[in-house]
Amino acid sequence: MKNIKTILAAIGSAVVLSMAPAAFAQQSGLVNVDISNVANNIAKNINVDVSQIPVTVQAPVSVAATVCNVAADVLGAQVASGSGSCTAQSTSSALNQIVLEQIKGTAQQ
């Protein structure tokens, strides 16, 4: 009976660990987000001139999925293959913050 429990525990651990890379790929990595469609909205939201808004920013998969209206697992798979990108259809407070941080970073360099 103890051997069966040990075997079942090992199988369960193997299943959990085999799923970890897929979950990690969906949650980590950055997606290149084209924000040209929503640049005016972002500029208004963060109170800067639209000319300061970059054409693209890098955003986490979760933010990109929300603003691009694309499933996170699709973007996660793109990131895992090294080619994650999408075009923003809307903005969010998280995307606004990313843009603001990029503008500040660019201004200080």
C-alpha cells in the first residue's frame, strides 16, 4: 500500500511539474504592443503631449492580452517562441503606467 501511495505521489508531482513551464510562459515575458491606435487616449490619461507617446512598448502578457483583446495563452505561446506582439485596441491603467515609465526613462537618458 505504501508503494502505491509513493507511486501516485510521484506521478502527481510529475504532472504538476510538467505543467509549470506552460504556466510560466503565459505569465512571464514581455509582448511588443503597438499602441499607435490608442496613443491619443493614453496621452490624455497620463497628461502628456501625444508626440511623446512611443509607437510600441513592451508589456507583460497579462496587460497585453487585456489591451489587445487576445487570449493570454496565445500571447504566452508567442512569447515562448520569441515573437510576442499585438496591437492595442484599448488602454488600461497598467498600460498607461508602462507608457509613463518609458517616457520618464527616455527623458532621463
